[in-house]
Amino acid sequence: MALFADAMALFADAMALFADAMALFADAMALFADAMALFANAMALFADAMALFANALTLQGIAKLNLLRINEILYLADYLL
């Protein structure tokens, strides 16, 4: 009879551990959902960053062209004076 009582106590402990495992699994799933939402936001921010990078490259090209024009004007001004 003592063995049966020990077995029942172990079974109760196993059920308690199983309940804890299920609770942790639920928490893990909630955290996973949050992680997926953050990942979606990160991807949107990455797309914005790439668009801004393209704009920056365009502006860099315009600035270089303007610098060449300024240098040409300064060269001509120096040549004429």
C-alpha cells in the first residue's frame, strides 16, 4: 500500500510539472507572437531605411554635380580675372 501511495504522490508531482510546462508553453507562444510583431516592424523600418539610402545616394550625386559646377565657375572666374 505504501508503494501505491508513493506512486500516487509521484503522479501528482508529474501532473503539477505538466501543468507548469503547459503554462510556460503558453507564455512562450505569447512571446513568440510579440517577437513576430516586432520582426514585422523591423522589416518595415528596413524598407524605409533602404528608401532613405536611395534618396541619400541621389542627393550625393546632385551634390557632386553641383560641386563640379562650382569648381568650373571658380576656375572660369580665376581665368577671367
